[in-house]
Amino acid sequence: MLYNDVMGKRVTIEEIANLAGVSITTVSFVLNNRDEQKISEETKKKVLQIVNLLGYRPSAFAKNIRKSKEKKIIALYTSFSAEPLKKALICDFLEKIVHCFSSLQYGVLFLDEQDKKVDIADAIVSLGLTKENFHRFGENNFIPLIAVDSIINDPVFFQITTDYEKLNSLAEKDLTSPFTYVDIPHNDNQLNEEIKAAFQNVIFVESITDILRLSGLNIVVNNEVLRDLLSENNSVYFNADLQKEKYSQIVKCTQFALSRETYPTHNFKI
């Protein structure tokens, strides 16, 4: 009997077939990329998504994975923006996450928006996608996919976002004067609404002109890009420990996803 040797628990090809609502033969054809039987793209996607969710591998293949010394490849995917502030924020994220993965001897691959299917990576970390774009991308890729700064709320995927209420509490504890939270608008509007709910005063900036308008304020930010741009004319609070914790959690979630280990929760607010 075939089973999932990575998680150490038995997952049979029969279970895959039952969950997908297809025959064992169909599952076998999909897994082995055989074309003797005509199988719709929708059915193929459904089978592969269930396979990914359960971490199913034929036992011999799984044992080879555990023994392999090959470097893991992490692909980074985001919706690149022509807006200078968003572009700076993306570059800052990429620089930091590449450093995190490189320290683990992981290779890193950058994707552009034209990449629909990734064949050479072991996992994908996405930044700032809308829920619709995330699922559209995920439908074509059947490797672990980790969402950063996107509200997905799907148990198949790890999701890491900022805990804005926690950041507000820390700022209230550390600062003696009223403050304004400043951020670059997120692509996921749910995150923008979370920000508005967490802080009493919020300003979203979309350009350098918006930055230059801010002067003489007590400001709380959540990234080094805005910290550096606003510090000259304002008093700026930035909690570096929270940022380190967030990047650490991204790496942990990627490692759990690669290992196919079970985890009690997939959603993290840092």
C-alpha cells in the first residue's frame, strides 16, 4: 500500500480518489501525467490540490526526498507596482526575506506577474496579493504557497499578517503623546480596514508628495521604508522586534509547509 512517509501517517491513493470523487485509475493517471485517459483540467486541478493538502507522496519517492541533500528553492511572487513607495516596500521585503532563506541555504527564485505556473521551486511565498489573485495563482501551482500580507482564510495555506491591535497597544505603552499611524495602502482592502479599526488616527500615503506633507507629527509605522522617509520631519516609532518576529514566522511557516507536518493553525498575526 502507498502512503505518505513524510508525515508518518498513512494516506492511501483510495482516500485521494474518494475526496476528489474520481476513480483510483484517474488519480494514478494524474499523478503519473499519463494521457491514455481523457481527464479534464478541472479534475486534474482538484486531484492535485488534494494531493498537496494531504502531502501525499508514493512511499519510495518520499523516502528519497528525506534523504536528498539538494538545496530547496523558494519562489517569491508579488504584484509589482510602478508606484515608488510600493516599489520600495517590495524591494525592502525581498531583501530581508532573501537574507532569511539564504541563511538556511535555500535558493531563492524571483517571479514576475507573467509567471502562471512554477515548475522548479519547492514552495512559493507571495506578498500583498488580493484574495482573488492569490487563488488564481494557486490554482495553477500545486506546491506549498504561503501568503504574506493577504487575508486568505483558507486552511490549505499559511497566512502571515501584521497584528495591528498589538502594534497599537505597544505604541500606546511606549509613547506619552497621541500618535498617528501611517502606512502605504495594501492591495487587500481587508487589511486597510483592519488598520482603521486598530488605530484612532490613520493616514495612508501613496506618493513622496504625501510624505512631504507630514511634518511635526508623532507617527507610528510598520516598516523601515516609511521610518526612514518620515524621520527627518517627524517623531517616528518603529518596533523592530515585531518585524523580526514576522520574518521569523514566514520562515517557520515555509519550513512546516515543506515538511508537510500538521500544524494546529495556519493563520498568524504578528
